[in-house]
Amino acid sequence: MIQLYGIPNCDTMKKARKWLTEHGIEYQFHDYKKEGVDENHLREWMDKAGWETLLNRRGMMWRKLDQARRDNIDEASAREVMLEIPSIIKRPILVTDKGHVEVGFSEKRYKELFQQ
């Protein structure tokens, strides 16, 4: 089963969910703001996509972090922050039934992934 991780009120999430629905692709949605993120999933995403790709440095949650924490971010501290504040993770995170991890939404990439 395809998994889609994110928060429901995000515009990018809405686009991804709409695209999947319009193309008849079933998925299970995981609201990581309410349900959190499992550390094993986060480690897998970091291994496949890279921690710097996952960490949203343009959002409000990043700006709320104290400057010292932002200045000294590395893989270990990024993982800690993403587990502590899941909404700092870029979204959506799409995990295909073959284990591919796609960060963000691009209609072109989704078409390629699902060969539509």
C-alpha cells in the first residue's frame, strides 16, 4: 500500500492527494502532526532521500528554532528535530509499495513513478 505522510491543511499535500485520487491511486494517509513520525521510518527516509532534503528550512517551524540550533544542524540533530517537531519535515513524503521515497510533490515525478 502506498503511504503518504504530511499534514492535511498544507497546500502541497492537497495537490498530491488530489493528484493521487484523480489518477485512481489508492494510498494511506498519515498525519504526522497528529500521529508523529516513527523513528525507523524517518531513518529510512533519511537513508533514501537525505536528511537535508527532508528538513524544511524555509518554513515557520525552522524559523522558530533558536539560532544556535539552526547554526549547528547536522544529521543527528536534524533527526532529533524532525522527531520532536514533525511539521518541520518537508511534505508530502510519498512511499511507494516498492519502497521508493519521494519528497515533495511534482506532477511530472508522480507521473513517472506511477507511469501515467
